[in-house]
Amino acid sequence: MTRREARDLAFVLLFEKSFTDAPVRDILLNAGEARDVEEDAFALSLAEGAEEHLETVDEAIAAHSHKWAKSRISRVALAVMRLAAYEMLFREDIPVSVSINEAVELAKKYGGEEDSSFINGVLGGLSRQLASCAQGGKPKEAEKTE
């Protein structure tokens, strides 16, 4: 499975998580049984990481989605941004530009007409914040929770 395919799976897991309290690992296991979904370690690490840091990730999204309450953001857009924001905040092995690009591509594939530009704007704001923190370092709250 390519990294793009793995991100696609991680997005689906986070999207399904928005409908249930089940852990993403259980969602993946159930999907594997019901729909013959292939398990992937990278996809699971992304989805579980986003799930583990959901509060911090949602705070970062809220800080950059001006005038948009979380309840007004579609579940698709929210799942895409949660995945990308997790990568941007907690995964130093993934360049920020890759996270944003992959999120925009997921939004084009699964979201509504304007989701990709909205997601790009929110993640662009987060990217600029990260660049200004300690000369491209992670925000202090991300460092403390890793």
C-alpha cells in the first residue's frame, strides 16, 4: 500500500470515528471483516495518533478556522484536517507541505466543492504558525504531549 493509499485509509478511519466512540483500531478490524479492508501499519499509526491527540489537533484547527465553529465543519473536512494537523504537529518525519498537499487531494476526492480551499486555508494558517515557532519547530504544546 502506498503512503497516499494509507492516508486514504487513515482518513476513512477518522471519518468513521466521527460516528462512533469505538477506537480506530476496532473500526479497522471491523472494516477488515466486513469489507475485506487491508490493514496497514502506517495508516493505523496516523489514525491512532490523531485519535490520541484529538484535543490538541482540534484546538489547532479551531484556531485557524476563523468564524467556523467545529459543528459547522463537515465531517469529511474535519476528518481530513484532523489527519493533516496531526501530521503537522506530531510527525517530524512528514514534511508540512506533504501533509497539506495530501489533505487537499483527499478533500478533492471526498469533500464538497469548497472543502479543498477551506482546508488549504486552515492548514496554511497552521503551517505559518509552525514556521514562526522556534524557527520551524513544533509548538510547545505539541512537544509536551509527544
